[in-house]
Amino acid sequence: MNPAVLTGEHFMTGDVACAEGALAAGCRFFGGYPITPATEIAEQIAERLPEVGGTFIQMEDEIAAIASVIGASCAGVKSMTATSGPGFSLMMENIGLAACTETPCVIVDVQRAGPSTGLPTQGAQSDMMQARWGSHGDYEIIALAPSSPQDTFYQTIRAFNLSETYRLPVLIMSDEIIGHISERVIIPEARTIKTVSRPRPKGRKDRFKPFQPGPNGVAPMAIAGEGYNIHVTGLTHDEKGYPVMTVEAQEEMMTRIIGKVSRNLHDIIQTESYRMDDAEIAVISYGVSTRTSLAAVDEAREMGIKAGLLRLITVWPFPEDQIRKLAERVKGFVTVEINLGQIHYEVERCAAGKAPAFLVGHPGGTIIPPDSVIETLKTAF
Amino acid sequence: MKLNKQQTTHPLDDLLRIDRIPHIWCPGCGIGTAFSSCLIAMKESGIDLKKTVMVSGIGCSGRGAGYVNLDSYHTTHGRAIPFATGMKLANPELNVVVFSGDGDLFAIGGNHFIHAARRNVDLTVVCVNNFNYGMTGGQVAATTPYLSMTTTTPMGNPDTPFNLPLMAYASGATYVARWTILHARDLTESIEEAILKRGFSFVEVLSPCPINYGRRNKEKPIDTLKTYQEKTIIKNDAHPTELGIDFDRGIILGKFVDTNLPTCSDRYDNTCRPKDLFEEEGEGI
């Protein structure tokens, strides 16, 4: 019998670290479906959840997996699922349900190359735009991109904390390489790990409005069986949670679910800068490609090219302000990602013509070698 | 329930979101009757209503969750059962009732139904079967009888419908019954038994959709009810293979399965959390 927090020094894969991060964050329900390269998350947590009082269930497909996760969260339990491209596609409709009903949950996408079945065992970062816009309609989402097993452990905890704080689905956009690489992971003592739980209602039950926002724009969440008699629907609803089919209700609801994120960007957005102080070229990267980019920046510096790296830990919401400010002072941007241009176009949009933006991309199946980045750094500017 | 002439309230008012009435259901629709039966059954069963949740999918019947004054969840199309599964497994103390329609539960959601029944998740599933997609205007469903007219089978339905109780039985449901809305007392009793049953319970309710199904099949609302009276046979314990929908031969109603088996949560706890292991090691949770 192991405790929920496996304090100590380990050698583990990103996928296993993700499962352990979830447990440390308080996750006690996992609804899953096997898919390469995310299966190890389900395998690890299937073994671990029962011993910490949680429940694992392998559902009949990914649609059922995400539906069960949202149901479990509505019952008051921190919940997660993990998948890869094809399964992520199947989950999209219910990610929208979680966004609309403001139900906290964490979805891990260990990305592999697509489209369709693609390269199931080989990495990519090509679901980044799907992460942002995959479900129909407008909504805001939070997506984090870990760059090592250790980072996966921490980002998973952070994903739960953000999800609970803001009552929305949070995506962990890992990839096959980070998911399968084995590295040292240090798990700290349980008491040093900060975990957050959703805001809960107080006061008279008959006056409670389940979607009336609190000071930070987030409504306290009543859970099933507490006696609040709440109604929760994926239809456009008012603060009482009742369906209202009007333009006004739509505007009010959308303002609320988008405002929760847009009003709290300072808390949600995290980036990391490396040699950026005097940088003339800003390399933008995230996830596994950060590692390529770090090597490339160091090598470029040795060659006299003043490059720096801005690593996006939070990819969505996109750090627009940071890119806009950088565009005022750098000669240009180079975005490094394993796809044919996704975040690159976001960088280009925010640069707004003030600095050119280049892509070092790849259709997937392998990491991008530092040489490709250096080549662009040398030739583009 | 005593009726009082002076009464200005409905005996189910406490279970209804009165501020959401009038409901969307058409005149002659049977969902209201099925819904009332479900609410009466919830009350009469004596379960703790504070711990009782209604989960619906999408469609006319799926609006049930919006009118019940309990914790209620109106989910995505076809996904009420997996949502309810997560909810029940996360908090086994909850009584979870899925109230939805045939299109939602058996076409788009059919896969979830058979798996929840296989696992014997302790849910009560009430399916209002009106043989078509009512909300979208009367399209063919997985339950539409052979040769029936719908907007997407303008020459008649070339396919045969599911026998829902057979599917429930074959998938492992521990309680299976079928009634029509004309058999409201039997229906209510069945739903009550289904709610009190520990295990996956399924109650099919045949229900008229005069606007979209009846009209296209030259069946006046009163004719549908007459059919329910004249073309049905109550045969408890009938073998599920006999339960196909065939109005010429007659539709069999009744309770077909009522058995006790360990639930999904029981099996999970016994297999994954064996008591001896937990006690030996001391603290676990």
C-alpha cells in the first residue's frame, strides 16, 4: 500500500509522472480508454487509485471516458482522463459540455502524429489548435505543455488547481516523447504540495444560484447530493442554471465563461525565459521542442547570434501581451513545434507585422533537431 | 395521494421546478405521464431525495432533468449513461436515475447502455420510447417499427427495430420491465422497484408522439392509446426474445427480469480493494 503522494526520488516516464501528479493533486476518479502513447497513465492510475480510496474505470470509448469524468466531477470528486489524438477528437463535444457547465476536469493529450491514426507510437505537437478550438462554439480553455517527466508531475498538479479554481476543463498537452522518456522525478513531501479545491457555496440553499459568479468571476459549485437542487445543462442558461433561449442569456453566459479566463490571465499564464534579456531573436517553443530550442539557443549564442528562448508553459490562453511587447524590440521570432504551423500563426498574429515570424516545424514522428533551428536562425535574419 | 377540490397545487409540485412550467411537451405527448410516474415512484420508494439525481441526454424526454426539482443534469446527446456512471462510481451514495428517450439511449448512446448493463452499474434507466426522433421533427430511430413512416423514411422504414428489453437482458441488466403510458400504475410500480433495485435497472415506456409519429402513420392520438389497450398483453416473466415490437402480433408488457447480482461498485471494491489487504496494511485511505 502506497500513499497518495509518492514522496522520494524516482526514475519514471512522463506518463507515470502524470498519474502520480494527478494523485498528488487529489485526483480520485479516472475514466479512461487505452490509446498509445497515453495508455501508461491509465495503467499507473488503475493500480494506484484503489489504494488511495479512488476509483478507476476503463470505459467503452473516449466519449464515455470524458462523460464519466464530468459526471464524477459533478459528484464532487477531482477527475481526469488521458488520451491521444483520435481519442482527443472523440472527447471534443463533452469538453464543450464541461466548459459550458463550468465543471472542473483535467484531460491529458499525449500527442502523436496525425491526422487520423497517423503515427501512433511517434510524437508530434499537432493537436495544439484542436486543444484551443476543438469543441464547437466560442469558449476559453487552459492548456499546459510539460517538457519533462518532472515538469509533467508539477504541471498535472497545476492543471488540477487551475481547473478547480476556475471551474473549467484544463488540458495537459504532452507528447509521445515526454510521455515515454524516463528521467529523474523528485516528488516532494505531501505537506509542501499546494492543492486547490473548487469554491463551494455557503448560505441559504433556496437562494443559491449555481452560476452567479463570485469576485474572481467564478461561481461557487454545488455538487450532487448536497441538497441544493441544482440544474446543470449544456443549453445556454442563466445564473439559476435554467435554459434560456435568448440572445441576452447567450451574451451573459459567454461573458461569464470567457471572463473567468480573460480576467485572470496573470494567474493562468506562465512562461519561462532563457537568455532573453539581450536577445534579438526570440525562439518560441513549448513541450518537448523546448529542449531542442534550449540546445539551439546555446549553440547560436556561441556562434554570435543573439537568440533567446521564451518557453510557453501555459499555451492557452496564449500569452499575447508578451509576444506583442517582444515584437517591439526583437528582430524576429522563430517558433519551434512539431507540426506544420499552429502556435507559429499565433506568434505571427501577435507580432502584427512588427517583427517577422518564422516556423521551424516538422510533420511529426520525431523531435526537431537543434540544427534545423540553428539553420533558420542563421539564414532568416 | 388524496385529491382535494380546493387544491390549487399539484401533488408533485415539490418535485417540480414550477418556475419552469409550462413544459415543452406537445399536447397528446406521453412523456409527461412517464415523467409523473417516475416522480411518484421516486417519492413512494422512500429513498432520500436529497441524494437523488436525475440525468438526461438530449431530446424531448431529455428535458425531464430540466423540470425535476432535484439535482439534475442535462448532458450531451447519448451520453447520459456514461455521465451517470461516473457520478455513481464517484459517490455510490447517490441514487442516480437516467430519464431519456429511445433515440438518445439506443442509437447515439446504444454502446453506453450495453456496457453499463454489462457492468451492472447501480443506475435506474427509464427510456421513453416513442419510436422516433420527436424533437427534431420525426425522423427514423433505432426503435421505429418496420415500414413505419417518418420524415427520413418517406417510403416506410426498411429496417427492423431493436427489442430493447432483450438487449437489456442480454447485456446483463438485473431489472427489466416494459409498460405503456396507459399502464401508469404498473409503470409507476415498476419504476419504484427499479429505483430500489441495487443494480442496473431498465424500464421501457411506450409513449405516443402524435405530432411527429402518429400523424405520419395515420394514427390519431386516441388510436395510439387504443392500441396500447387492445394490442398489448401483460405477460410477466415472458422470455425477452418474445418482446419484439410487432403491433399485429401484439406487444408484450410486464416485468421480465428481476434478479440480484453484485453491482459494479461491489465488484470493484471486492476485486481492487480487498478488505484483508487493506486491514493488514493499516491505513489505506
